[in-house]
Amino acid sequence: MKKNITIISLILLLLVVVGCSNTGEKIQLPDTDRAGNAIEIPEKIEKIISLAPSTTEILEALGQKDKLIAVDNQSPFSVDGLNELPQFDMMAPDLEALGALNPDVIYVTGMSNVGGEDPFQPLSDLGVTVIAIPSSTSIKSIQEDIQFVADTLNVSEEGKKINDDLQAGIDQIAKIGETITA
């Protein structure tokens, strides 16, 4: 009987320790997008619009493709299964139609800001979270984009894994390159 009480006590102690290890702290979501604009990311994101093929590919790699409710008209060429979604011209977005979809977030590319004006400002003014990710110019910035998108969706570990796998592939190719002599 005493042995059973000791085992039960140990189990209860373990449950208390495990329960206390979760401090209840929220993960800090980014408060600026990759373009430096202030953003407020909703705690729960279920409906995503991606108006950049590169971001759509990141969303797919992160396992978030099922949350897409609309995409740019180029994304279906690089990500399967998007033909049925509403498609928009990222260079001339139909803001009324985008807003009518009631997205939680819209990921956009800096290419949409041709001429220096933010065509999505009216949506931002209405409280829609518009997240700008300028075109990447290096492998490092691509990795930062991947991690940023993962962080905004609260799937940071998945972003880290993608980046670790990407870096391992780069390192493997570099190692092969070192063996090549001219």
C-alpha cells in the first residue's frame, strides 16, 4: 500500500512540474513586417491571402496551404491545388474583392508598390493585417523570409527546420564545389 502511495505521489509531482513548466507566456509575434511596417498579427490565423508566389511556396512548405483563401495569379504555376481559389493580379489588386474575403492576413510583395504608393493601405486602414515581404536578394534574406512567415503563423520550429534543411543542402553543394579544380 505504501509503495502505491509513493508511486502516486511521484506521478502527481511529475504532473505539477510539467504543468508549471508552461509559464503561460505567449510567443512574441513580429510587430513589423519585412519591409519595416508596423503590423498587428491576429492571435489565430485561419484565412490567408498570399499575393506573392514566393510566399505561397513558403506557406506550402510550412504546411499552411489549407489556410489559403486566395492567391496571386502566378502562384498556381508553382504550387499545386490552387486553381480553384480566387486569383488576383498582384500589380493591380482588386481591394474590394480582397476585403470581401475577410482574410485574417494578406501577404504581399514589394513588387505591388510600383511607383512608391502602397496599394493595400485602404485595407490596412480598415483593420486588415497586410504583411509586406520585399523581394529577397540573397539566400540569407530568403531564409529570413521563411523564418518570418513561420513566426507570423506561430510555427517557428517548422521554419527553423526548413532553413536547417536548406542550409544542409547548400553546405553539401559547397563541399562538392571545394573538390572541383580548374
